[in-house]
Amino acid sequence: MTKKEIIASTLIILFIVSLASSSFIIDLFKNDNQAEEIINNSDDKKYVNITFKGELVVEEITFSIPKGKTFSYVLPKLLKYTNDYSIIDIDRELILNNDKTFIIESTDVGEVEDKQIDGLININNASKSELMQLEGIKEKRSLKIIEYRKTKKIESFDELKSVIGVSDAIIEQIKKQATL
């Protein structure tokens, strides 16, 4: 290879590297504050509107975010509008390419019939506050019960014991106050 060919090859390589790195540097220093703001930008095809309803501190909230971002991009913004009862059961890796509405569910099951049988609290349909009336069950354990029974009914007190992690003595006290 001649000296001219080496210089020409080197210049071409430097040119390609500078092009590739310039877009990287621009992206690195790009100000992304616009996406942080709650905006209504439905005309811009680079953005999608993600709406949340349900168990929030506001009736409804919409974020306009860059198309192709994952749910984990929206999550920190959404958390500002949730409360103790909000359940966010959405895959963090979900790619948001279209306008979408999500319903945020609640851990507070509210009024349900047959919560009490013969004065006993029914573990399988009691509200958080009712569960917290039971011996040894406070907020964290009541939330564990509510989360567990979304997928499976609690069939026995041994099963309840494993769900909330309490001693046999506590289970004996709960048996006096509750039914399944």
C-alpha cells in the first residue's frame, strides 16, 4: 500500500467515525425535558399519548412520550399521581408505540357481600382495613393477603400462615376472629 492510499484510508475511517460519534454525542447531550412535561401533543407522530385512569390522586392523567419508549420510562412520572391503594401491574418492558389507556387498580376491595359470617371476618373478601383488625395483621400483611388472593383463594389457615409469615400462636388467634 502506498503512502497516499494509507492517508486516504485513514481519512475515510476518521470521517466515518466522526459521523457516527457526532450523532452519539448529540443524543448524549440532548435535552429531554420536553418529554418530562405533561403535554398534549397528539398531532406529533413522534409521540404517543399514554393515559392512566383509576386509583390515582387525580381522575385521569395523560403523558405524551416519545414513541417506542418502554413503560419503565413513564413509571417515575406516574408514581407522582398514585396513592397507597394503587396497583401498577404493567410490564416495565412494554414498548409504547400507540396511544393507550391503562386502568390502575386498587388494593382496597371496598364493599363486598359476605365479609363477615357469624361475626367472623372472611379472609378471602375482606378489605384492607378489615384485615388489619385481625391479630398480628397490619398494613404490610393485609396487602400481602390482598395481592395473593388476586390469583388464588386462600383455602386453609396453614396457607394463610405461609402467605403472611406468622407463628402458629398468631394463626390460632386469627382463627378465633376470621373464616375462609
